[in-house]
Amino acid sequence: MQYLILIIFWTGVLLLKTEGPYDLKKRAEAYFRKEKDKGGDRSSVFASVKARLHREALIREISESLGYIKNIAVLGRSSEFSAQALLEGLADISVKLKPVYVEMARYLSTGEKTKARQHFIDSTGLGISAGLGELLAGWDDVDPKSIEETLASYQTVLREERITAQKRKNEILSDLIYFPVVINCMIVLLNFIYITFFIGQQDSFTVLF
């Protein structure tokens, strides 16, 4: 039994020597080089993160745009703004959506409402894009009495999207915080097992010699 324990012990020592931290590091580097050569996995992750951040920025700016339009409606000034004037005002308070609003205003200047609406849909790709694009492109024909109600429904949808996105970020953050804790606990546990086994081997050497 003692010889079996010794064999297990020295096998473990050899394995640790042949695959120590440095070797594990080399294996990790080789893995990431392989993933880089494959060229899609990590780039797709970065693309996904970039797309998510872009979407959140669009939602934020559209929310600000809705607030701007709502202030106009509350003040009873909606009839004072043509669709082009409204889009130019929205462009002034926007960053990512500024070129979208400018292009929509350009389409409207030539009477191309359908293209203006479609441009907004293609540029934003949100659930409310079709309805909001219709509202902006057809602003001159919208009943002022229905504007506030319509805007409130859009704001509710965007609020729910923001809450969902925040929950998703909180879940990811909690996972990132929890993962190192689990790794540390595993290291401590493995350390404890190894030390206990090593002390047992010292007792075996004492008996043998």
C-alpha cells in the first residue's frame, strides 16, 4: 500500500513538473493563437459587443428625441414645426442619429416620404423604428391631439428595452465577479489536498527509512 502511495505521489510530481504554470501558460497562448488563426470566434464576440453598445446608444438618443418632440407637443407648438424643421432640430441634439435625421430631411425636401421612413428603419432597426419613422416622415399630416399618446407608448417600449439591457449587464457583471471567487476557492482546495497528501508522504518516508 505504501509503495502504491509513493507511485501516485511521484507520478503527481512528474506531472506537475512537465505541466507547470509556465506550460499551462504556453498552452493557453497556443489556444488563443489557434483561435486567432481561425479568425471568427473572438472577432464575432467583439462584433456582438460593439453591436450591443451601438444599439444602446441608439435607444438613448431616440429617447432624447422623443423627449424633445414631447416638449414641443406639450407646449402646443407641434403645428409650428414642419417635418423638415423637426428633423433638423432633432439632428442638432443627436450624435449617432444626426446623419440619419439630416438624410431624412433631405428626402422630405424632394417629397420622398417613403424613402425617408425606410431610411430611418434601416438605420436604427429597433422594434419601434417603423412606427417612429412613419411619425417623423409624416409629421405634417399627424393629428396634434394624438402625438402625446403615441410618444408615451414609444417611451414605454424604450424604457422596457433599457431595463432589459441593464438586467443583462448586471448578470454579466455578477458572473465576472463570481468567477474569480470560484477559481480562488478551487486553488485553495487543491492546495489543501496537495499539502495533506504531501504530509502523508512524509509520514510514509519516515516509516520506510
